[in-house]
Amino acid sequence: EKTINVALVGNPNAGKTTFFNHASGSSERVGNYSGVTVSVKRATFKHKDYRIVIADLPGTYSLTAYSPEERYVRDYLIQEKPDIVINLVDASNLERNMFLTTQLIDMDMKVVMALNMFDVLKKLKAELDYDEMGRLLGMPIVPTISSKGKGISELMERVVKVYEDQESIVRHIHINYGTEVENAIVALQNIIKKDADLVSFASPRFLSLKLLEEDKSLQNVFEKSEYYEELKAKASKHKKIIEETYNDDVNTVLTDAHYGFISGALRECYKEKDVDRHVYT
Ligand code: GDP
Ligand code: MG
Ligand code: K
């Protein structure tokens, strides 16, 4: 019997706990995590010949580590290295929910997307070609209605397939950040790749972005590297180039690129049924 470690990640109120309860057959009380005491609920259940260990992580809009929940989820993904991340999104609010998806892509996570609240999406005057979106994002996307338990076993089927490397849609994609940022990433990655500890800690691309953002929560990780001074100097040189080119701070440049990527994907896959109205233009 094989064990698959799965982490459930998504915005607050996307339906994670409802999904978790249906998938695991337990009846954890549905509710928000409050305050700074962040916790994670785990359950184990069987799907065919597999033992699935699922973790219901706190809801977050981002993984930039500015709040205890964000920090917790990001650290959990880095430390626990789950086999698969189920990114549960609220299908009726895709643009906002997919910000987290783009960050999971940056982290090189193996993601299966649960397009939850699919009943709500169907009531909107809109149609989403989720197979096409899956091809663009390089991940399986499965419609779910967690409150009715719908789509969950189909989703677990895809989780198993990704785990077994049998899912042809899976592709390593990158958010394209534009020439200056991509140049910076290449330069930083080349240094990071010399340090085995950094490479085993997280993906070099993700770490490069964190260096450019001057992410303080990872400061101690970088400080331990013998290449710390070199990394710091390179990052600050490229940060300057980026900020002069865009006339904006680097975090804004990166965030804009994420939203640019999302609106590009939605433009191709999300169609208003009423031709006179366009949400994503
Ligand atoms: P969490 O914050 O992500 O854990 O979200 P919850 O599981 O607490 O769900 C938030 C609310 O959305 C609850 O009232 C659920 O009953 C409801 N909900 C969850 N999934 C769905 C769904 O697919 N469709 C609809 N219409 N409501 C849902
Ligand atoms: Mg919850
Ligand atoms: K909730």
C-alpha cells in the first residue's frame, strides 16, 4: 500500500474544510482559524489501493509570509514537501483565488486544482474551459461541489495519477516575469545551485524570487550559505536594474506579472455567455 501525502491549500472560505470532511469521512467542525494560533488538521483515508494523508491548511490569499497563516502554509509546504498539493479554488472568484496558484507554480509544487463552488460558477453567465486552463497551467483541474461531495473521487483519481507520473497534462510551467527579472533569476539561480543545502531546501527559482523580494522570513536560510554575500550583492544589483526599468518597486513588478499571467489565462479560457459583456479584457 502506497501513502500519498496531500496538502489542501486555498483562500479562506473556498471550501477546504468541507472538502476535507467529505474526502476523509470525518466531521470536523467547519470554521475559520482565528488569531495567531495556526493549526493543521490531518486525516487519513483510503482511495483504492492508496492511503491518502490529507492536511487541511489555514486559508490564505498569498504565500508571501506577511501573516502567520501565510507563513505557516509556506513553511509547511517547504518543510513537509507534500507529494501533491490540492489547490482548492472558489470558481466564482477565479482571478483572486488564482494568485495563490501562481505562487504554488513558483514553488514548483505538484498541484491538482479543485475548481470548487462549481455550482456557483454554473449560475454565473460564464463558461470556463477548464481543460484548456489545465493545459495552460500544466495541472489537472477538476470541478467540485464540496458541499454536496461532488467531484471528490474524480479529483482523488487525478491526484493518484499525478503521483504515479501518469498524468500527461502535468508540465513544469513558469510565470514569465519579463526580461530584467528573468535575467536576475538566472544570475541568482547559478549561485544558488552551487549550494546543495539551498537546493534541497526549495526550488532555486523560488529562492531567487525571495532574494529579489528581500524576504526577511528566509533571511536565516540565506545567511547560512557560504555564498550569502555574493547572493546579496547580485540581488541588489538586479533589483536596482528592475526598479529603474519599471520605475516601480520589485514586489509590485512581480505581483503585476502574476496578475498578468492570470488575466492572460482567463482571457483564453473564461468566456462570458452574453457577448456584450466582458469581465476579463
Ligand atoms: P474553508 O474556509 O476553505 O475551510 O471553507 P469552508 O469549508 O468553511 O466553506 C465555506 C462555506 O462554503 C461553507 O458554508 C460551505 O458549506 C460552503 N461551500 C463549500 N463548498 C461549496 C461548494 O462547492 N458550493 C457551494 N455553493 N458552497 C460550498
Ligand atoms: Mg476551513
Ligand atoms: K471558513
